[in-house]
Amino acid sequence: MKIKCQKSDLLNSVNIVLKAVPAKTTMPILECLIIEANDSGIKLTANDMELGIETKVKGNIIEEGMVALNAKIFSEIVRRLPENEVSISTDENYVTEIICEKAKFSIVGRSGEEFPSLPEIEKENPLILSQFTLKEVIRQTVFSISDNESNKIMTGELFEIKKNELRVISLDGHRISIRKITLKDEYDDKKVIIPGKTLNEISKILSGETSSLVNIYFTDKHALFEFDDTVVVTRLIEGEYYRIDQMLSSDYETKVKINKKELLSCIERASLLIRETDKKPIILRIKDNNFELNINTSIGSMKEDIDIEMEGKEIVIGFNPKYLMDALRVIDDETVDIYLINPKAPCFIRDEEQSYIYLILPVNINVAS
């Protein structure tokens, strides 16, 4: 095999496939990425058996072939090459020569035939989204997946399609995030659980352009995302997702309309007094169109008032400030509506169309505090 390509193009493609190289594995071949040159172009592939990524590189093929190279070593070499054309050639023993200007590396590769190929997925009836929409939906939900591997379902997000509507849902036991998107076309009903790790990695690769599309294909066990010159295949999480609709309520005793930026800034200021090891809640007192935020920790205390519009009863309720901040940071609206029932029931942050819903469980507090 012999190929030539620009260092910037090669590095960009290497960075994309690196996301599917496992940090630890009992199969040394999975520590490699595959470089393949054939009549369909130059392709890089990595696969950790849960997540597989394949992407094309612009360049010239002098001689077709395939080689598996240690992904970490190869990526570090490419990263440090001069900004110029890179020549990569492999002999019959898979010894690979990498040349750029006066820099010349020779590294030992191995046969790409041992490498597990990506699952074959029939490309029929794709769910089509703009890259901007998919990137935004991931940003606005993925923060509330669980990192506890003992409950696998909570480490993924539910993609639920009903006719021309897509709902994306994540939860971690303390909160629920829901985004609803109206699709241009109608689709067959479908529910799949996509690993949060995959969605995080896809989000980093997506350009976020409104004019660029993503085609998403589903099988019983896999999802395939196709965009630009990249294909991402992920294994789905098996099992039944939680019945979220039973947890959602339109009832409320108190409704607050508040400036989002003002509230977020206020909570961020309060968080300065919280050590990482602390589990101190912020206490909200809502009364007479006034929103009073209190925090009291071993470092100090803070109190701040915000003017609001309110309906219903006054209430005193406590929350983990991080959960409120996470939700507020991903909402783009200037003002937000917060719905409360009582100090022990979850609060809901949602817009009128319910295109987003954030449910957050309160923290038990001593109301006299």
C-alpha cells in the first residue's frame, strides 16, 4: 500500500476514528486503526466492538492495500509531523514508512484482516436530521444520563419516534431531560436506547451545520449514523426503557416565570460556596412575586432576590444546584417557566409547546433553616 495526503486532512480523520479506540482491551488488535486504500478511496476505521467509526481521507492512492497500526502511536506521529504532504507506504511484512518533508518514521504494523469489520446494516428508511438539530438535541439531554454502569439503561438515551415526532429522553434517577422535535416526514414508530458515550462522541464530530444532514438507520441491535464522509455504528442498549409519561404531570400549585440568565448567574454565584464534597442544597423561597435564593455552607452563606412573575401558592423548596444549572445552561429561551407542586415533589422546567421538559427532584430540607 502507498498513499499520499495532506497532514491536516489525515490528522482530522485520525482524530475522528480515535474516538472508537478503547483505552483498555484484552484484544490488542482493537488498539489499532485500519488504513485501507482501494477503488472507493482511502478509509480509516476503528472499532471497540461497542462503537465503530469509519471515515474517508482526501488523498492519492499510488498502490492499494490495507494495514493495521497502533492507533495511539500513529496518531502521535501524525500530530507532530510538519504541515505538508504525508506519504505512507507499507511492505509485505506490514512495516509502515511515514514520510513528511525530512521526517521519516518506520513502524511495525499488522494485517488488517484480523480486525473485526463493522456490522453490516441495511440502509433503508433513514431518520433524517440536520447536523445542527442532532448536535443540539444531544447537548440538551446527554448531561443527565447516569455514569453508573450497574444500571445500563440509564447510561443511554431513548430515541422514540412516533409518526412525525422524535422524543429524546435521558435520566439518572435524580432528573429527567426530554427534547421533542417535529420531523419533516412521518416514520414508523420506533424506540431504541443509544449509549450516551456514542452520542457524546458523535456530537464532537458533527459540524453542526443546518444545511448538512445526518442519516440514522436502525436495526434490532445497532444504530448507524452517516454524515459527511463518516459512518458511526453503535450497539444499542437492550431492555425496556422507563415509562416516563407516568412521571410527568401537568398539575402545579406554583408557577414561576423568571429570567433564565439572571437565575443561572445567581445559582452559579451561590455554588462558589460549595465544596465538591459538600451536598448542600440551595433553598428557594417563592413568595409575592419574589424569588429568594439562600445557601449556607461551612465556607459561608449567600442570599439573593430575583423579581419574578408567579401564579399560585408560596413555597420553600431545596435543590441540588448542579441539576438546576445543567438544565438552565442548555435552554436557549430568555425566560423560563418553572412549575412546582410541593416541597417533596419534582419541579418541571418546560416551555408551552413542551419541546423541552426538565424534571428535577428536590432535596429534603428543614424549612425553618
